[in-house]
Amino acid sequence: MKLSEMKALESADIQKEVVARKKELMELRFQNVIGQLANPSRVRKIRREVAQLLTVASQQK
């Protein structure tokens, strides 16, 4: 998701996206532990998106 798309979201939608990204991040971490992680760079991308979403949410307040 691009930053411009994040800024266009409502506060409730941002929170839903954060929850969804954190769930995906948890699943990726589990895959990494058991050695089935196909794309390790995806973890970094998801962490960055969570941080960006939280930043946009705090800016909207």
C-alpha cells in the first residue's frame, strides 16, 4: 500500500489495516521459525507498512 493510499483512509480503516498487517507479520514470523518463509524481505515490508500506518493515524489526530 502506498503512503498516499494510507493518507486517504479513515481512522477506523487504518486501525483495521494495522491489525491485518500485524496478523500477517505474526504468520510470517512463524513461517520463518519453521523454515518455510519463501520471501524474507516481506517481513521488512510489512513492518514498514505498520509503522507508516501508525504514523498516518497519529498525524490525523
